[in-house]
Amino acid sequence: MILGITGGSGCGKTTLLKLIGQQGGLILDCDAIYHELLATDRELLAAIEGRFPGVVAGGVLQRKKLGALVFSDGQALEDLNRITHGAVKREVLRRLEAGPKLAAIDAIALFEGGLAELCDLTVAVTAPTEDRVRRLMARDGITEEYARSRIAAQHSQDWFRQRCGAVLENDGTEARFRDKCLAFLRQSGIIES
């Protein structure tokens, strides 16, 4: 069973992923994979620098500098995604070669990156915008303005709802959302009761 988990930044996808990991599932966090590739895949870094001159310093991607460029320019974000999606998908496929019984692919670009086609079930995790802004500020140490620009650059929550086979709304406490995720995993037959 391969579960595809998607939704905007700050929605709470990590809660669902942790539960799957606790069941022995292979967790494929595409954001983490992307960051690993930035450290190991020089061709990827060169392609990003080629499109966005000045965002790499000393062989390291300057994330906030790149973010400031792409989160306010739809074409720039599209260009970045075109560069990164193929590299991430190749790495996900490589990691799935072991044939795990349960795996979860966490990707904000699950559909655009061609990863949804690998999944048995796709799940949208959604949350109220104000909760997302607050979580992003706390988690990433960013300003409210930057958090809002990141959210505005992403698809709407309805976009995710319309494309996924299931939706989990994170509209309460972390404990309540964890219980909601557990109930979903049991009802879907992904984990045993």
C-alpha cells in the first residue's frame, strides 16, 4: 500500500506521517528528499543556479533568497518545480524498489510531480489559513508576511480536496487531529484496529 499525502504548508501532514512510520511504514518526505538531493546532486544545484543566478553561495542553496523569488512569481515557481520534480521522483522510485508493505509519499506537488500515479490512495490534509500561518511562523522562524506569501503561492485547499481520494481536516488540537488520523488509517484498512 502506497499512500500519497499532500496539502499546503503548515496543514499538519507530519502528524499523519508519524503514525504511518510508527506502523513500520516507509516515509518518503519529498521536501526532505529534495534537501538531501541539494547536498548530493550537483547537477540539480547547478540547474537551479542556472535559472536563478545568485541563489547558491559556497555550494549551498540560499533557501530564503530563492523563496523570495519564487513565492512572488508564478512563472519562477513553475520553473523551479520543473527542475526539481524529476530529480525527486527518480529518488522516490529508487527508494520504493525495496517493495515495502506500507509506504507514504509526502509531497505538496504529489500530482504535478507525477507521484500520485504511484499511490493506491491519495489524502489531502487541510487546515484553516490562520492556523497554517501560525504553524509556519513557529516551525520555520519566518515572518507572518513570508508565511502568507508561501501559502498564497500554493494551490488552494479546494484544489487538493478535489484531486484526492480522502480529506483530513486539521481544525482542532494536535491530539484531536492525531485521533482523526488514526481513525482514518483504521477505517481505510491501512492499519489494524
